[in-house]
Amino acid sequence: MEGGERVEFKPIPAKDLLIEIISTSELMIDLAYASALFNDEDLAHNVVELGEKVDRLCYQLAMIIAIAARDKEDAEAMLGLWVLASNSDKISDAATDVAYTVLRGLGIPRIASEAFEEVEERIGRYYLSSNSILVGYCPKELALEGKIGVDIIAIKRGSTWMLNPSDVKMAPNDLVLVRGDRESLSAFKSIASGELKEFKVPQLPPVKEEEVKTPERKLGSMLADLIDLAKLSVNLAHSSFLYFNP
């Protein structure tokens, strides 16, 4: 966030602020990886803007905590809240750093691009055909995560990216950014193109493992594992806090 911008106090419930901070930082992870994978500067700019939003939300939460903490017991009770928000802010900062690799034209090494293709939960983007069964419906109505295992995280219409588009009715030529595993993305691709007229996940042949991996491929596989573990760690950490399960 720009240093000269003033953040004014707003009486927003701490719970609502925390939920917004967590959900935004988690969204930024996928958008940052997508901006790097597809070398999409518009998407990278969105990540940077979301990072600034998280900063503002954290400042708001800090003011709420300062007002609410009247004594030692209140301060101790609020500590966990601030730790979670602060760490979510660090996650958003890391996602912003990934986006800046795109905006600064640093480029993504080939092994990194290949690593994105090996992760368990992948990112794909597909244009909608005019005869796709998705046209005219919004993601919330379709509930695709329960049907074919994909989650629509953004839609680009013209030059504008719409983030968290649960209520956006999809239209022909929309570019849809989705998250899912290999089979689920294959199903969505066929549905988006109009080739598949039902919500069905095809059985794909297993990916053949290379008998001898080059050092570059080994490094790519290690990077893919690192990405998977990082995302899993974030989800587990947030869940353990929210459900008090240490």
C-alpha cells in the first residue's frame, strides 16, 4: 500500500475482517500462480491490488483490537486473532512477490512452468464457446465443485478480470480461470468448448513416469511438491485455528 494513504477507522466486526483477510490471501495464492503460469500482467496487477486491500484490512483489524482490548485478559484473548491476520498478510506479501516477477518481466524458468503442470491442484483457463452449457449461468448456480471438482476463481470479460465471480452469469468468449485436478480440468475444458454436454469427469490414462529423470525434471518435481505442501500448509493452519484443533 502506498505510504501516504490514510486508513480511517470503520466499525467493522473483527470476525468479518478476519474472514476477508484469510479468504483474500488464499485467493491471491492461486491468482499469483496463474499470473506466473500464463505470464498475465493484468492478473498480476490484480494480485498487487488485492495485497494492498489485505494491508488495509489488517490496519482496520489492528484498530479494532486496540479499541477492544481494555485489560490484560482482553489483550491475551485478542493475540491469536492478530497472529492469524498478520501471518495471512505475510502470505499475501509472498503472493505479491510472485506477481511482481511477471510485472518486472523477469520471466518464469521452463522447469517452473513444468512444475505447475505436476501439482496436484492445478490452474487452467479456458474460453467459453457460444454453445457451452455453462453460458447463461453463474458459478453459484452450477456448483461445479460438487459435480466435476473444479472451482471457478476468476472470469475475464473483455479486458476486465472479475474475481470471486460466484454471481456473474457467464457469456460466450469469457475467459474462465478454474482450479482443479487433471481430470477435472479436462472435463471443464470439454464443457467450456461445447464438446461435452453433461457434467461428467472423463477417465484419463495415467501419466507415465519417466524411468530416468534429468536433473531439471527432478528439480521441477521437487518444486511441484513444494507448491502442493505450501498450499496444504496454509489450508491446515487456517483450519486448525478456526476449529481450535492444535
